[in-house]
Amino acid sequence: MNLKFKQILIFIFFVSVIKSQVVYELEPITVSATRIPTLKSESGKSITIINSNEIKNLPINSIDELFRFLGGVNVNTRNDFGVQVDVGIRGSTFSQVLFLIDNISLNDPLTGHFNANIPLPISEIESIEIIRGPASASYGSNAVGGVIHIKTKSYSLRKNVDSGKINSSFQIGKNNLKTIDLGFSKSYQNLFFSGSSRITSSDGEVILNPNYVLGTSSDSLYNTDFKIMTNTLSLAYFFKPNIKYYFRIGNDKRDFNAKYFYTTSSYDESYEKISSYWIQSGLKINQGENVFEFNFGNKILNDEFIFNPLFSINNHKTYKNSYLLSYYMPFSNRLKFAFGGQYVYKKINSSDRGNHSNDSKGLFGIVHLNLFHNVNQSLSLRLENDSYVDEIIPLFQHNIAYEIKSLVFRSSIGMAFRSPDFTERYISSMIDSLSPGRNLGNPNLKSEKSISYDVGIDLQMKKNLKISNTIFYRSSNDLIDYTMTNSSSITNNKNLYSNEDYFYAKNIFYSNVFGLEFNFDKKFQLNKTLIDIKLNYTQLKTSSTQNELSKYLSNHPRKMLGFNTSFRRKNLHIIFLSNYIERKEEINELINAKISQYYILNNVKINYFINETVSINLKINNLNNIKYQDILGSALPKRWPSIGIMYSN
């Protein structure tokens, strides 16, 4: 690490806190950084919470677009409007982030590329909690870079109040874009139920086909078309004021052009159809301050992938059952315990990966201790066993927070792990004469293991000013990634061309990430206009002992700067989101693909409220009309305006 980088880290970390003289208390926000409900200021973690009102007003078309503008979160997009994104936190790969919906893991056993396929319309979401840093000791596999916990309205309901609500929105835009979102909720006595449906479709942009020039395709043009449909129903029933049952059922279907989504092969003419069905249920019993909770989730996914019409179609079907049992037991305001167990079963039937299954089991215990009036710490311990690697993995995490008036000093250390998914183990293993440049699985992969450290300062001088700074470090062993490998070095697969290169899944011997996060949030009023300015900056430095070209480890941004500004005056609300990305440049002249060293992306939304229930809006994605890619070959849309109307009673 050079001296200049160190100086930047130290300067940004301390410059924002040296002038604080006014004393104010931090907001009492409860979070679930561990499985013990804790005030945000006492958690010892860097956490962001976004509520439903904030989400509704943002210039985003899907939940995954929100992540692009959060500090410490890196997003590699393959198309807009929620088609598919890879989300990393603190320089993690997309598979190292745990997605939860109502306490149940959303992560897909087929591939981490599907983890951010959020199967919920925006109208169903009550809040999103982003936990930066490891949490495997509490939540299990995948929680390496962090956790994104999406909580729905029916799951978050604590008591029932007779009421009814209807939400609807309609959006049209460039490239024949159409979005319809309908939702309702109704409460009556002990029963709350809700439902929603969302459809988004577009013909996409028309792009020149490089494969036509290369002679591997007869089509001179291709479209980035897509159609996404999500439906869900849920209910919450209170048997007694302290006993609540929760249930949700839904489906999510996505059809889209996937050309260059996963490869840069000159034969890539991919199209993909994904349909998933899921059921979740939970029982929560409050016994005084003690809380017993049982959660169950079932997910079935069908994936039809056409790499090229001349090749055979790949069909995959995966099953995932999740069971979680936990008990929260506070002995006093200073001493709280939680313990429980988790079981996950995964299965795949696939034309190119074969038929496989495995399960994992985990036991965890957590203690939260208030040593003194202003010092809080938590210790999490876990034993995890995955049948694939057949070993017991011990995990621990320790968080500590020291609060002095308007300042919170926090630090954490934690272990994390991630088991390889079915794609990393078996992709293309059943395909004869696999064309060069494609991904290839490795059945001999080990689990990834890591340990992370961070230290941070949070400052809230007033309710309208927040500043947060964090420095973090993560050391990883056996990190899984695809590296360009010659077929002569691949001994466990015989369906390859001689002396050709493939992106082969490997355990990279050692890797580390060092970085910083800076977040600033200021609210003020100027001439009757309410203004909210948010600034976040993340800088990462990644190193590895592996010399081969890595497909995913090397493509996270080196620097990310987000600048979000909101103006509200009477019935008018304007939000600008700006995002600066700097990363390693990549070029593939054969298919006319380029990842630029840096780009600036601007989105804007203008809302006008006709009355308390009806508003009209104008959204413009990529306002500055830049040409850019996050994944080599997957061209992202240029300027894309749309207009819409929303009703909410």
C-alpha cells in the first residue's frame, strides 16, 4: 500500500469529527445486526436502514437499483429495471452477500447471479437493512461482505389495526417500457392480509451484433428486451396479542436477452427464462420479554438457458428448504441471550450440471452485554456443517460500541465462510466439446473462509446531520473465482478442446481487501425548500497471490462516490442520484466490449403531488447519456426517460 493511499484513508477518517462541540443523542433505531434486537448505536456495526417512504420517492425502477447509491455497496448491472445485478459489499464477490427476506435466506443454490432477483414488488416492502461486514456467526453461509435484510409489511406488523390501503402505479417510457404495480392491504380484527403484482417489460435497445461480423451469427442486430412479472400474497394472524403467525406465497418470472451476461464468447447469443416459486411462514411467540420464533422457507426455481440456438438448451431446476428456530432471552437490560439452530437443504436437476444435493446445519449462540452505561458488546458463536465439504466450521464474531454523547466509537472482528454453489462446482460439466472462453465448474472446490476487522466513528451533532467513517480489512483463504486456465491444466474434465483457455472455477490461495467508507447526511431548509444531501465514498485495495486473470474478484470498483440530493417544496419533490465509479479497465476488441476506467452516472426523478393520494412523476435514467458497461460485453442502456402516475390512499 503506497503512502498516498494511507494518507487519504487517515484524512477522510478523522477530518469530519474534529470540530464537534454540540451534544445531541443518536436516534433510537433498532437493528438486527445479530439475532438480538439492538439499538443501532449499540450494535458495533455499520448499518443503513431505508424505510418504505424513502424507497417510494427514489428515482429507481426496482429494489436492486437502490443498492448502487449506498456507501460500501458495489453493483455490477447487466441491464436496468431489475433484470439482473451482482451486488457486493466491501469488495466482496456477488456470492458473498447474504440476502434475507423476513429472516429467511433468498440466496439461490444454482448461482449467486440470482441472489438479487428480489421476488417482491416495491409496495410490499416495509424496510431494508444493510449490514456491512461479516455476519456468518449469526446468519450462516454467504454473510461475508455483509447482509441485506428485506422486511415486508406483514412480517413487520406488531399489532393489528383495522384499516385498508390500495397502492397502484403505472409507468411508460422509451423502448416501449411499461411498468404496472398494483397492491392492497386490509386489516380486520386479528387478521392482516396483503397482495401485490408488478409487471415490467421493454423491447430494450437495438444494438449491432459483433457476432454477425465474426461470422458466428446470422443476425446483424440484437435487442436487450426483457419482461419481469412478480406476484405475492401474504397474511399475518394474531391468535393472541403475543402470538403471531405469518405466511407468504409468491412467484417471480423473468424472460430476458442474456447476451454476454456470463461470457465473452463469439458464439454467445444467450436468452434466459427464469421462474421461481416460494413459500414462507413463521410463528412468533412473546413470553413477556422472551421471544420464540420459528421460520420456514421453500423455494423452487426453473431456469431455461439458451446459449446459442444452434446448441442444446440448458434446463435447471433447484429446490431449497430453510428451517430456522431461535429463542431470545433477556436476563436484564444489561445482559441478553439468543440461541437457536438452522437447517438448509438444496437440490438440483440440471442438463449441463447433473443431479446433485447437499444440506447444511448450524447451531448458534449470541450474548449482548452492557458493561457500563455507554459500552455495549456482543459475542456470537456458531458451529456449521456442510455435507459437501464434510467438516465442522467454527465461527465467531465480536462487536463493541462506545457511546459518548454525540459520538459512537465502534469496532468488530468476525469470521465468515461460503460454500460453493452448484454452478461453481458443476457448470458445463455435462457438455461435450465445450467451446473455449466459457465457464467451467470444479467439483473439488473447498469452502471460502475469511476473517474481517473494522473500526469506525459515527457522529450525529443534530438530528439533521450524520457523519460516519469506517476503515476495514478482510483476509480470505480459498476464495472461489473463475480464472483463465488452459485446458492442459484442467485434469477433472475431459470435454474440452486441446490447448484452449476456459474460465475455470478455482480456490485462489489468498486474497485481502483493505478499504474505507465515509458517509455524510445533512438536512436543512432554505427559503421554504427542504434539502437533503447525502454523500458516500468507498475506496478499496485488493491483492491476491494468484497471478491468473480473475473474472469476478478483479471487477469490483476501486473507488465509488455517491452524491444524492433531494429538494422538496410544497407539492414538488426532486431527487438527483449521482454515482462515480473507478475500476480496472477491460477491453475485448473481438466483440467491441469495454469496461471504462471510470464513469459518472446520473439519475433524476421529479414528483408532483396533485393531492395527498395522487402524484405524477418523470424519471430519467442515465441523464448524461453515457456509454458504459459493468460486465464486459453487457452494454447498459443510454438515456432512458419515463413518465408515470401513482395512487396511494
